[in-house]
Amino acid sequence: MDGFLLVDKPGGWTSHDVVAKTRAMTGMRKVGHAGTLDPMATGLLVLGLGRATRLLRFVQEAPKEYLATALLGVATDTLDAEGSVLTREPMPVTEADVRRTMGLWTGDVMQRPPMVAARRVGGRRLYDLARQGVEVEREARPVTIYELELVDFAPSDYPEATFRVRCSRGTYVRALADDIAAGLGGRAHLTALRRTRNGSLSVEEALTIDRLGALTASDAWRSAVLPPSDGLPDLPALEVSPELVTGIRHGLSVPVGALGDAPEEGAVRLVAPEGGLLAVYAVRGGRATPEVVLA
């Protein structure tokens, strides 16, 4: 069984918890996920099963969409509600203030990862250092905020702002909330975070853990698995001619012209005439070369 499962991760679970539970319920040994969600967060976790685990990196590259709620005026050491309060200062800002500041954080921006991130500095993960009370310099890195929309605002001395954000891989939404608050003269932390989309894949299509458990009891879960090609909807799909199928199955590079209407560069799905995914190839310099061959 090779393909993708869309799971709606519950709060309090790590992404690894979901992977382990899925292995136990389905009997699949090879299960991976495309992009960690913090335990507090809920929402879409894309799982790869079998050989589709080799395709997860292409899912990870797609933009992510989140719905987040930030409490302004209160800073925690983790930038979310699970951390300890560091400071508490009233921030009686207005909805207009928040909207104006959010506008400064749309597009290509530089973001410094929080100390609780999984990123490595000097060979050690930041969250391991944070648990030891060690803080180190973190280099700001470029990320892209494609869309940032305020969807709800509750005014008070400590306002709550709920916003929708569509962002590039590597964006820390908790850090974004704190950056927005800094532009307003204060601090903030997230009280809720939900991933709603991973590229074109939506949480509305995802199974809860309970629903997945009910399906695995009768082996009906297999009908919920997306075929490998369907789990990569954001990569252009090119049908391979029958004459090229054997060569693609052996991972041969081919001229781009042999693939028909291929983009000038980037990853593409190569599908067999009957529709199954053969491989993901990278197009560059007029040739298409293999990234992952499944067939």
C-alpha cells in the first residue's frame, strides 16, 4: 500500500505520536509525515505510506495555510500557551493598528527562528538547548508570507487576534505573531494554531484519529489512501508516451521536448498512460532528470 493519508492531528499529540498510532492501526511499517506540527497545534498532517514516504519532501515544499490566535501583551518562553509567562504588559491596540502592522509582514521577510524550533545550531536542536535554559544567537532567514488576513479581533487590554496565514516552508507562525506584536510595541504568544492546508491538500479531506481507527477495524482505511500521484496535486502532471515508460522506470534522463508540455524548470509528475505515478523528475537546462522513481 503506497500513498498518502490525510490526518487531522488532535491537540496534545506530537506528529510522531500520529505516525506511531497509524503504524499500529494499519500494520504499515513504513510511515512518515510531511512537516511537524507542535503538540498544541491541530490540523492537517500529511502521512506517506510505503514507497510514498520518498515523496514527502515534495509535499513539504508546498505552501502551508494556518488559522492562528494570538494573545497580545503576554509573552511566554515558547511563544505559545504551553510555555511559562515571561512578561505581561497591557496592549490596548485597535483592530486598525493590527491590520496596519500585519501589512508590513506580507511578502518576502526575514524571520528569526524561536528557541523552541527543531532547527539545528552548532549541531544541536534549538529546542534541546532551550530545555537546558541555554539561549543562542539564531540567524534570521528569508521566508515568504503569501497571504495574511485578520479574521477576528477581540479588543481589551490584552486583545486576542485571530488570523489566517499562507506561508512558505520554514515559517514559524508563533514567531510571526510575536513579530506583529513587536511592531505594535509589545509581545504576544499563540493560544491556538490549526493547519488548514498543505498546498492544495485540505484538512476538510482529512480523517480524525478516531475515524481512522474505526476504518482500520474493518480494513476500510485503504479506500482513504490517496494514490501517490493524487497526493502531489501541486506538481504538474505529464503523461509519458508508451515508448518512454521503460526508460523512465529505469531512471533515464530525457530531453524536455520528449515530455510534451513541460515547464521550463521545477519538479513534475510523470504518469503512465494508464494513470499510475512512475516518477518525479526535475526539469532544468532543457532536460528532465529523476528525483524519485517509483515504478
